[in-house]
Amino acid sequence: MFKVPNQAYTAEFRAAAVQRVKDGQSIRAVSRELKMSPQTLRNWVKAAEAGKLNGAGTKAVTPEQMELSRLRAENKRLQMELEIGKKSGGVLREGPPVKYAWIDTQCRHFPLSALGELLSVSLNGYRAWKRGGAPERKRLSNEQLLALIRTIHAEVKGAYGSPRMTEEIRARGCPASKERVERLMRENGIRARHKKRYKVTTDSKHKLPAAENLLERNFRPTAPNQVFTSDITYIWTDEGWLYLAIVLDLFNREIVGWSIKPRMTADIVIDALTMAWFRRRPEPGAMHHSNRGSQYASHDFQRKLTEYGMRCSMSRKGNCWDNAPTESFFNSLKNERVHATRYRTHQEAMADLFEYLEVFYNRSRRHSSLGFVSPVQFLQDWSKAQQTKDAAA
């Protein structure tokens, strides 16, 4: 059964998380955003202050040690889930009130968040049940709804048009029609962001061998870790260009690997792939699809794919539609964040890109092709459905 690995952190991830704390956010706030242990982040901050986060003075963490740590944490989680599953009996097939009552008997023995997650009920619903009623769904006046729209617009930094805005408002417990939200946004000049400068990032004029297009625009794999897609884009700063390489899991459109560098050489795509592999550990035979750029066709990158047991697929020459989901992600990144932001330094841009990738896009942004839930939430929902199906079998 697929489980979401959550203990493999690369050097770039650690440095970016620590930078958010240095920029003024609390350790608790950042750890909550990234859904990680506050103590782990606290340890990273202390190591950074001592100059030992990723550099001299620390014992290098090998991939094997990283994986062992992840497996230990995952084993502990599995044991807890198994114990909860044994005790829950037929409760999984009952309605929310029965689940809430059972949670009430077990919350002294297990974390409340784990109980709610495994039984697929919200903690707000449980707390409302404890108070003796259902959560209220308050209809807002136009003035109240407009204030909420402005608040969400600021929180997501102008990323949402009316469809995503409507879903976000409903998720916060307030009924609202798309037509009403669209009208209020239009009348008050509230709109999603859009477009700017261009720079070529793909060099396909090389003599390196190109792989066949194995993906053939089949953008709907049936499970995680079957197909990864990848590409590189550019970010302008006052200090010059930065380049962002990403690896996207087509199943839930999550960015599972990334790397940001001032040079567009093969190591940027290798580092992004390495992050993706350690986070997800795809089985041998998983597909990696990209364009025909020299970085992806390079001998070093191809050796890395072979080492990970991944099949190489490449788009046809000059055909961006063969890698449409990755192009769509870059379009969202540019329109929702980059084009409206002036980055004075490389560090400023890297910090903002980390926030967009790991905090907003993966964990919060409502994705239209996923039923307006975030990539992480979509994967969690799928994993729960698989567990329920296996338990019923």
C-alpha cells in the first residue's frame, strides 16, 4: 500500500525552511505550514546558527541514513494506524456521529489528528459534535463576503480567480455561489494575476541522443509514483537570472522535487530528480518525462535515471503539448507569483519560490483538475480510500 513519505529532507529544503524562520516567522508557524515536527525545525535552526546545517562540522547524512530515518518514522506511523484500525472495527463504515463517539473514547490513547485522518472526519466536525451541534454555515452579506474575498485574495497573493475563490469560501463554512463571487470580484476590481517577460530555457540543438515519447500525452496515471514529468523555467532578479527545475508527479500534480540555481547546467535537473526520488522512492520502471533539452539528454542525467531504475521519455521536438501539465504549472507559478513580484536578490527569490512550491502550491492551492483540493490533500484522500478498500476486501 502506498504511504506518503514525510521524513526525507534535502539540503535545499532544510536551508529554505530555516530561512523562513530567519525572515521572522516562528518555528511553530513554519513547521505547521510544512507539516513537520517543530523540534526537527528547531534543530535545523540551531545547526544553521552554528554553521553546521549543511556544511563543515557535521557528519554528512547519506541517502541510506536518510531512508533509514524515514522508514523508522513510517514504521511507527504504520504501527499506530494498525492499532487504531484493529480497535475501530466496523466504525469505518458508519456515519460521522458514530465515528465522533468512537473518537471520544480513544482520544486519550491516540493523537486526535490521527484518529480524524484515519476515520476521514474533520476535527471541526468532531468538536461541534462535542458541543452538541453541527458546524454553522453562515450566509454572509455582500459586505461580509467582499471582506472575506479581499482577505483570501491577500492570503493567496492574488492567485485565485472566481472558481477557486468560491471553493475556498465554501471550505471555510460559508455558502456562496460562483456567480455571486464572480460579480463581487468584478465590481471591485479583484482578479487573478497575469503575464510578462520571456527567456528560452530549452536547448534542443545538440547531438546527444533523445528518447522516444513513451508518455504519449497520457496525463492520467492511476496511482502515485508511476509518471514524473520535469522541466526548467527562469526567474528574473536584480542580481540576474535564476533557474528552477521541477519534478511533478502526474497523479496528484504535486511538485515532488525541485532545485534552484543561477546556472542552467545538468546538475540542476539531477538535484531535482534526486529530491523527488528520495521523497517518493518510485518502483523500478517508473517513467520520467521531459523535453529534449541538453540537461535531460546529458550523460550524467541519463546515468542517474538508470541508477534509479526509471524509464526515460521525451517530448517530440518543439512540441510543448507533450509536456502540458508541467507547462501548466509554470504558467500558474508565473501568473500567480513571479510576474507581480520584483526580486532584488537571489536569496529573496529563492525564499519566495520555496513558499510557493512547498507551502502554497503543494499543500494549500486548490487545483482545478483535482476537484479543487490541493495536491497533498488529493493524495491523502486517495490513500485513505485505498485503506478503506483494503480493509473491506
